[in-house]
Amino acid sequence: MQVCVVGSGGREHSLARALSRTADVVIAAGNPAIALLSGLRCTPAPPEEIDADLFVIGPEAPLVDGLADRLRDRGCAVFGPGADGARLEGSKAWMKALLASAGVPTAAHAAFGPGEEDAARAWLGRRRGPWVVKTDGLAAGKGVLVTDDLAAAVADMEAKLSGASFGAAGRRVVLEEGLVGPELSVMAICDGRRALPLAAAQDFKRIGAGDTGPNTGGMGSYSPVPGVDDAVVGLVMDAAVEPTLAALTAAGIDYRGVLYAGVMMTADGPKILEFNVRFGDPETQVVMARWPGDVAEVLAAAAAGRLDTVAVPRFASDAAVCVVLAAEGYPESPRLGDPISGLLDAETQPGVQISAAGVALDADGNLVTAGGRVVGVTATGPDLATARQRAYGGVASVSWSGMTFRPDIASAAAATAGTAAAAGTAGPGAATAERADWRGTMEAR
């Protein structure tokens, strides 16, 4: 099978690695480090000019822009929703309206546009914090403010609606009540009628240790999540994913791709923070590291509307941890052009793989930083503690001037999982959803 993966980040690198176990893969457009580390082919040709049996579209922007529709118009098999389904991520206000129609539990919310600042202030003022302010449009995962300061929420709302902070993406905002509870990422493979869940993961959105600082595209992730067994994932599927897929179908949308549920497990049960229409980044890195099966077969079956022909994905008992290495100044103003060293050395360590994202070549052919999130260091191991130790061992091999990363990825989860194992209660289903290893109380996507 010939598979074209569309994108140039760490998510696409991880997808291409997994797909290449059983398929011939080309990446459009990729980046220089992907070819160096994995021997995978990258091409600058646009996807519309590539011949492949299956197209797997990584980022959200081309999905919202209708790339899947254009490829399907050529008769291509595509894993990724059309522009109609991609509105689920392209417009948070539209997504919230769809969830309401489907009866999917989510935070109390309201949407406002330019000229409605007074109404937005009044909405915020009628509620107790924390307050959540989101851009309606795409903002690379960084258009969210979660705050206990009402004045800060009002100022952020005003800056977004004016276009000062996120341009056109913020000229409409969604305001939400802040939910309390542990956060969870559940990605499901959909074929228009059916959905198969992948292993649950948890990511770290804030730039700083202890979940401090601004939101980013994601600074790390891990899987499995202590306390999350098949029953918990099934609850998310029943309460959120399946009703959302049914609502899309009822709206005449043939949704073939990923439904990625960002969930808050509140005292009242799971509530959807957001749906994304593509694989998460960096959650994909850890989920693919634990998926030993034929990924190409499953995605091709979804693209064909025939998930009934493949087995439910199964995942290794091993754990995986990903630590994202970012450029100095990320997320506000990342510095570019710093020479990178140690990527090949990192991959010689047990269980370690590099997923390359913001990487380019300088005039002399050397790898340099070319984006905010530069690489992810993913490692597997028999448990979270081992996977985490290996991941940070890989981190120690990589360097560039100003390299930044969080030192606490999966630390609480590894400690809790170790305590459970010592008590004889190890395993992903050993704990409840209220376990202390669940990170954060109001992290927003």
C-alpha cells in the first residue's frame, strides 16, 4: 500500500513511522530531520499532485481548508474529514452548538462577536471563576485563557474580539465556565458510522513545570493513564464520541477520520472540553509507540467506511512518555536558527525515538530550529517510571542554545503507578478517576 502522510510535524513523523511498518510511506512536506532519523521519504510536492492508495492528513488547517474534499474529488481514499466535518475544530461555537443538539455534556458556554463586548462582560460577571476564554477559530492550541482573575478574562476577551491577539481567529470568542477535574485525551477512529477508540493519553498544555505559564501546542504526554481502564474509555465513547458522530451523520456529514475528545472528568461525569478533528500532538507520539498492529490497515478501512472489517486496535502493556523540546521564547516568540545537535545520539538509547517538528537546514546543511516546538523525545518502557527515565535520558543527548522543556512530564503519574504496583494494585484499571495522578484541575484545550 502506498500512503501519503500530509504535514511536517512530530505527529506526522510518528504516524509515518507507524504506517511504514506495513506500507510504503511518503510525507508531504515533512522536514529534513524526518528523513535523517527514519529514512522516510519527504517531498515538497503538494498532496494533490501525489499518487497514493491512502492519504492521511495530519494538521487541522488543511482539513478546515478542504484538502480532504479536493483529494476525494480525485477519487482518492482519505483519512481525514471534509471541510464540513472539520468545522468541529475550525469553529468552537459551531462545535458547542452541535454538542448541545446531541446532548453531549460540556461546560456552560456562550459565543460573542465584535460589538457584543458588553454582553460578554455581563456573561462573565454572572459567573464565578475560573473563567475560560477561547478563540472561535484555529489558534494552534494557544488561543485559550483559563484564569481566576475576572479582569484578566475581560481583557483577554476584548483583545481577541478586537483582533489584537489572534487576528481573525479571535474575532469571535467562546466563553465557558471553568470545569474542575482530571483531564483525559481519547482519540477514536471513525468511518462515518462506527468509531473505534485508541489508547487513552494525557498531555501537558502549559509551558512551565507544575502547569504554570501560557498554553502551548503541547509540552509532553504519556500513556497509559493510571486509573483509566476500558470502562472509563467506554464511558467517554458512550457519552461523547458516539453521540457526536451520530449528530454529524444526522447533519449529512460523512465523517471519516479522528474524533479526538478532550475530556474533563468532573464530579458529574465526563464533560467535553473540545473536539479536535485530527490526531493530537504530542499524544500521537505515545499512542503510536504503544500500537503494534497494522495501523495502515485500520486507517484505510476507516477511509473506505469499513471499520467492521478490521479488529479493534490493541495496545502494548508497555508505557510511553514524550517530552517536547521547544525553542527559546516559545510560545510567544520562539527564536529560530539555532544549530541542533545530538538527535542521532538520542535514538541510540534504549526505547527512544525522536519525532521531528520545527527543524530546517541552514545554508551549510546543518539542522537548525525552525519552529516553536522543535522535537519530541518519546521513550517506551515496562512502566511509566522506566519510560520517563529513558525519555529524559534522550533529552540529555539533545541540545541547542536556549532549548527549553518541562522537567515534570508524567512525574506524578509515574509515582502513583509505582505506589499502586507496590501495593499490588498495578494496572490501568486499578484506580478510580479521582486518583491524584490525574493532572490539573482546570486545564483547557
